[in-house]
Amino acid sequence: MQGLYQAVGRLLITLGALSVFSGVIAFFPVFSYKLWFTGWSVWIACPIWNGALAITAGVLLLLALKDWTQRSLWEASFTFVILNLMGCPLHFAVALESALLGPYCFYSLSGVAGTSYLGYAVAFPFPYAKFPSLCVDPPHYEEYHLTLQTCDLCLSVAMLCASLTAFLKLFVRLIWNGHE
């Protein structure tokens, strides 16, 4: 039983770190030397915050495992696992919506005055195959965007499964031991 807590805790830390890294690399411009392309949006914030929740839940699970009798650590890890369970579907929905709407092109077909979100100007879902180079700057941004959102989709499902496993084990532990 302790092995499962340890495995889930380490898995949550690893997946959370990957999610935070995904959000951070989405923040900076890709394949471009122009720093004014740096942006902030919900596509970036969701992986960072959900990853931070997963890291916190994983660390608390590992700390609670070391000090088995410390009830407050188990309660805190249970709380953060529940928060992560609520954040994972949101993370999945944001990544799916982002992949379907298409990339945020910094300079698009209209030259210097970019059209901003091309997903609103192009048919839904975004036609990745029809326009392989729709974003003029940065180049290959469509592939990067689709890869990043696919990774976020997979990370959110994996974190949901790990959090659900931790939740069920902690819930069974709570029912078994009661409110002592």
C-alpha cells in the first residue's frame, strides 16, 4: 500500500513538472527572435496552475508517507488531490479548445497588422492540413502549437488518472480509519 502512495506521489510530481514546463515554453516565442511575441493567456496559465497543484499533491503524498501518523499531511494531500481532480478536466477542455481553434499567429497574412487569432477567421476546426504555413512569423508555429496542445491533452488525462487513484486510496483510508 505504501508503494502505491509513493508511485502516485512521484508520478504526480513528474507529470506536474512536465505540465509546468509545457506552460512555460508556451509563454515564450517559438522559432522567432522577436521578444515582443511573448504573451499570456489561459492556454498558458492552465497547464502551469494545474501542474503546480499536481506537484503540491505529490509532494504532500510523499511527505505524508514518510510521517505515517501525521494526520494533517494526509488531509492536506487529500485536499490538493481533490483540487487537482477538478483542474484536470479544465486543463483538458482548454487544450482541446486551443487545438481546435488553431494557433495565435503573431504576424499573419495581413502583414505587420496581424489578424491575431486566426482560428476565428478560419473555419472551425482549424485546417492544419490545408494551410501548412498560415502563420508567417514565427515559422512552423502551427506544428508547434498542435504538438504542445496534444501533449497538454495527454498530460491532463494522465494527471486525472493519477489523481483519481490517489483520491480513491485516500478516501478508502479515510473510511477505514475514520475521523480519529
